[in-house]
Amino acid sequence: MNTLYSDTTPEAEALQIELIRQMPPWKKMAVVESLNATVKALALSEIRRRHPDATPAQIRRL
């Protein structure tokens, strides 16, 4: 079996996939929502770092 990630053993990846398959749909959606919030926070953090004098409105546009 080929792995999706080079830093994960095939056994660990198989376990992760099985656990995801067993999750109810609402839990999968909660995980996706959390990941989206994390990506947004990281993006805003980088925008603020690159544009320290930007106003909140400018940050939202960027």
C-alpha cells in the first residue's frame, strides 16, 4: 500500500484513515471547520506580519 504522506508509516496512516471513516458526519464537519479556522488564523497572522501598519479593513481585503 502506498502512503499519502512520506512522514507517516503505512500502519499509522491506515489507522488514521479507519478512524476518519468511523467518524459520524457531524464530527467530520467539525474537524473541517476547525482546520478552516486554523488556516484563516495563520493567513491573517502572516498578513499582519507583512503589513504591520494595515488597518483591520485593509487586512480583511488583503
